[in-house]
Amino acid sequence: MSTAESRAHSILAELGYVLFAREQSGELRLSGKKPTWLDALWPGLGADDRHLRIDGVSPFLKNFLIDAEKCWKKDGNQTVSSGPWVEQDPRGKELQLEATAMTIEGQAVLLIQRLGEAFEAKTSVLQRARETVIAHQRLNSEIQKKQILLHCVADEMSNALANIITSLRLLELEDNGPRTKMLLGLATRATHQQQALIQRVVSVFEDELRSVWGSPNLETNRADANVVLQRALEAARPLFSEKNVGLEGPTMALTTGLVPIDPAQLERVFVNLLEIALDRTAPDGAILVRTEEETESILWRIEDRGPAIPPDVCANLFLKWDPRGATSPEAALRLHFCRIVVENCGGEIGCTPLPTGGNCFWFRLTRDSARR
């Protein structure tokens, strides 16, 4: 070996790389300097023949060498990587490694890298990224809860207050005594003050509310359900991963997925129903999302394997804030929001227990008449 080659191998060893050349017999022979960590990991790599004993390596590396052989037989510039894995030496010390098979100027080689601090830094970055995604998802969920509460206040309180005002006006038309008239006047003024307060709150969030109760003919109120559903599934996956619950989306995309609804509101409906199903599913369970194309509409079904909701509760689950079928008051609020959005677009929403166990949260939207 020339001085230049020896220096190159020494540099590789210092950087944590070990190079094996594949001989005609198929054996892998160590090329260059053998680092101490490699000797501790595979004592069978003797100083005499310097060949890597396949029976002395881990099952992971044995399996990777099968892919490496396929790469070497192509005799080109292709490479194949094992990806990071962890080995343990006889003393119990862990080493993070990654192998790469390639062909250089007709010579098949196997390059093994000890990742060390680089691997730990990469793992730390990935872990922080995962935690950031989960934190962002939780923050987004909290923001959505507040927005949902606003919508429900505008819908439910306004309707209830209108009924009270109508009842007071009917009572005022009757022949009442002075004291009764005075009490009716006080009640009427109080209701008008309450109505004005609601209007002030609504005016602050006028743009947000318009997205729920806006005109379905607006261009912004047209969504591609295929794109929105995939976005919702990606947004929900960190929460499912944290609870170790599987999430399976539709196997096929819709041929025409345009529906007359604001994309952001449709995504929120998907995410809300996925979170409701997740709350009802035990760890190691699974949730399925199915789509069905009908003649003039599209049906979505989100199926869980949690405790079955009684049919009488299912019938009223989305109509009022019924805590019996929801896992929490927040869940009941999200269900109520889904009904407001779906029915405002002329759709239907409901829940039915599955014959095999679990529940099916479903909603149906009419296809958009405007085709792209």
C-alpha cells in the first residue's frame, strides 16, 4: 500500500469509517487501518486474513448484505444504504453504525460508518421536531376549541335569546297589571342588552364567522376533498402516533372531490371527528377512514373500535351538546361545531354503532355543481 493510500485510510479511520473490499470469492476484506471500536465489536475480524466473518456479525448487517450483493451485481454507480442501526459489543457498549454498498472503478466495496455524535445529534433534532409538531398540533387544537365555542355561542345563544324576546313580546300584548308590565319591561331591556353584547362579540370575529355561514357560491367555499382529507390526516398523525393508535386512510382517491364548503372548515370537521374517534380508541387500536362516491354526493365514514354508543344517544349526538355520547365537554362542543358546518352546506352528519363493535362517525356533502 502506498503512503498516499495509507494516509487516506488513516483519515477514514479517524472520521469513523471502515472500508471493506469485496473479493472474487465474495468475501469482504478489510482495507486499511482497523479501528479499536471495530475490533471490540467483531473480535472475529482477525489480524491475519482481515476478512469479515459473516457468521460473526449481527442479523441486521447479514440482511443488508443481501441488498448489497444485488447492488454490486449491477456493476454501476448505484449505491444502497442500510440506514442507521445500533450494535452492542461484548462489554455491553452500544455503537451506532450505518453501512453503504457501492462499486468504485469496478471494485465492489462496503463502507461502514460509526455515527457517534452525529447520530445522536440527528436523533435529537428529529425528536425535537416531533415534539414541536405535537406541541403545534395541541396549540392548534386549543385555538380551534375557542373558535368552535364562538360559533356555538353565535348559533345557540342567539336562537335561545330570540325565543325569549318573542315570548316577552307576546306577554306584553296581554292585559297585565302595572307591576307585571314593569317586570316585563325590565326583562325586555335585559334581553336587548344581551343581544347587543352578542352582536359586539360576533362583530369582532366577523371574518371568522363569515367563513362558517358565508355564501356557498363564493370561490373560497369550494374544496377539493382529496387534498383536504390528506392534509387533515397528516395533521392528526402526531396525536395518533403519541397514543400508538393506527390511522388508515382511503385506499383510493375520489374521482371528483369538489364539494361546496370552505377548505379550512372541512379540514376542521375531519380533524375534529378523527380526534373524537381517537379519544374513544384504546392504545394499539386502529381507526379507519372510508369514502364512498354516490350519484350526487360523497359520504365519509370514520370508524373506531371503542365502546359502542347507544343508538338513542347516537340519534341526538350532533343535535345538542349532549355529554352522554362525548368523552368530554370539549368533545361535545366539537361535535356540535361539525353539525353547524356540515348542515350549513346542505349536508348530513350522524353517528351509528357498528355491528362488529365500535362506532361510525359519518357525514355526507353534495358534490359541487361547478367542475374544474
